[in-house]
Amino acid sequence: MAKRAVFEIGGEVILPGSRRTVDLPVSALSDHTPVTMSAHVIHGKADGPTMFVSAGVHGDEVIGIEIVRRLLKSSALRGLRGTLIVVPIVNSFGFINRSRYLPDRRDLNRSFPGSEGGSLAARLANLFLTEIVSRADVGIDLHSAAIHRTNYPQVRISPDDMGMRELADAFGAPIIMQSTIREGSLRQAAQDMDTRVLLYEAGEGLRFDELSVRAGHAGILRVLKSLNMISGRGVAAAKATPQFCPSSKWLRAPMGGLFRSLRSDGELVRETDILGIVSDPFGENEQDIAAPFDGIIVGRAVLPVVNEGDAVFHLARVHSAQKAEDAMDNHSSQLADDPMFDEDEII
């Protein structure tokens, strides 16, 4: 059997059966402190796909970083087939400043594919595509909601992409959402390079959420197993089939004031159900927020102070409320009692 070739990235060489962290130079802060994008590469002895896992494209989305930390400690990665590239923090500038954005206020996930000589966001996007995405067959990009909002664990896929639907099913998150690809996003740029990317959304910016972290960690291992990159020993199968939601809608505050949520993340609601109330500080004027269709709350605002038009509930449409109710009950049980983690891999 022919020996597997070495893996080269950023001028570094990783031998088969080894792993290494490689620092890819990005820029320097104004005080001359160098900034890098660090990638941890596990290059297996046996052939297999190349997959990347990225977090911190938005600097304030820290849940993905914790998922990556646990992933890299996982004993399931021993004997990996193929190559796994893990980037815990893509946007170091935003992470340092606890901000979603880069210093020039650009959103990195609207700056792809970027360019070598463009803005800081364009240069970082170009580096990530060139050094990471171009080497991969498939990727998983980890996100959370923006600050003052929270997302129920979900994966998002492009419409009519059956290959990604299979990976989404393997991931086993409670919700699979069909969403169009946005201009300038990582998913769009990766698709143009024939690299498929699964998007995971869960939790809130600048906050840890144990259930969201567990769901993300377990999902990545399940995808690795489905691609035959790991043996799957100790990787628990999903207890319930993900609930597929073909579309979604943001419900907005009908007035400015104090927002009171009456429903929780992951809760199934029926058309006309009252989800929340917005009232003025005197309690003289109150307006209800009602569900326009049967659906599952996959995101909501957590800040009680709102302006008129603020997005307060993200409602994903379901085909059958009864089937969705059964599925969500099973997923709630799975998230609360997942047996697959050793204490050493969490600490």
C-alpha cells in the first residue's frame, strides 16, 4: 500500500498520522502586535476526505469556539482517516474586541470571496478561502445568534442540495432549516469552489450554552462518522429524526417598549398563539405578537427593551404540527441527557 502524502498548509508540512497547529499570518494591530489565524490540522495515516470546522467568523460568537475545543480533545479522533482542519477563531480582531465585526465595521461573512489587496475583511476572507476552504471537500461552520438574541440548535442548508441534506440528517440537530445563500457569505464562496458547507446555529453571542455546545460537538462527530473518517466508537446516534423546516419568518415588535416573551426556544406553536407582548412603561398600551402559522421558535430576542420593528421571534414553518411536536419532545430529551461525553473531554 502506497504511503499517504504529507499535508502542506501555510508553508508547514504535516506528516501522515500526526497533528499540528499552524499560524497563518493575517496582519498586525496598530501597536505592531502580530495577528494570525491559527489552524489545527490532524492528518490521518489512511486516505479519506478533507473536512474543515470553523468558528469565530463573527468574533462575539464564542459557543463555536468551545465546541471546537471539546472536539480537539475527543478520543474519537484517534485513528482519523483523511484530514481534519480546525480553525477555532477565524476573526481574531472581532474576538479580541468581543465584537461581531472587524475593526472597519465590516461583517466578515458578507466579505467573501475577498481579495489579497482589498479591505482587512477582504484580505482575511481571501486567506481563509485560499488556505482552508480550497483544501477541503466539506466544511462545518459554527455560529450563534447575535448579542441579545438566542438560537435553538439548528443546521442550515441550501435549497435542493440533497448531499447536504444527508449530512444535516447525520448531524442530528433538532432543526434542519432550508435557507438561501446570502451574497458575500462563506457558504456562497465555498459553493463556487465546489466545497459544501453545513452551517450550525445555536445559542447567544458572548454566552456559553451547555446544551448548544453538546449538540454541536455530537453533530460534528456524527458527520465525521457518516463520512467514514472516524470509526464511531462512543459516538451516540441521534435519538430523533431532525425536524425539517422549509422556510422561516422573523416576527417584529409592533411598537417600542418592554418585551415579554411567553414562549421558549424550540417550542412548537400553533397559528394565532400569542408568543409575546410589548407594552409601554406605564402599561397603558399593550400589543400582542401572534404566530402567523404553525411553527417552531428557532430564535428569539432576550433583551426586554425593544424598538418598533425589532426582530423578536424567529419562527420556522412546519408541515405537520403533530409530527413536529413528537419530534421536538424527543430532541428535548436528547439534548438534556446526552450520554456520549466523558468528563475529561468537557474539562
